Amino acid sequence: MPPDVDDKLINSFLGQLDDENPEVRINAINQLGESGDELCLKELRIRLKDMTLEHQALIIAVGKLKKNLGIK
């Protein structure tokens, strides 16, 4: 972690990952990508895996609905 970034700030960004506001979450992700440490990397990878699984489920669900509804 860069010397100018303290643990309180990192913890604040980690906490913002669960914020209801998507802009806050995106900012936290960007900040952690710039100034985070190995813990941040671990947390971001967990979220990426979860988002990837959710994204995949959404694609499958939309495909099934389009097929069932006869929509192209």
C-alpha cells in the first residue's frame, strides 16, 4: 500500500463496497484499485466472482424468457 494511504481510509473504502449508491461503490472500487493492499485485492476478487456469477445468471434468465416469450 502506498505510504500516503492509511488503514482508516482503506477500511472506509472497503465499507463503501456495500453502499446502496452504485456511484459510491464504483468510487470505492476505483480507489481500492489505486491504493489498496492484498486484503483489498482479495475482497475485490470475491466481489468479481459474485458479480460474474450474477451476470451469468442474468444472461441465462433473459435468454430463457426471450425464448419462452418468442422474442428475438
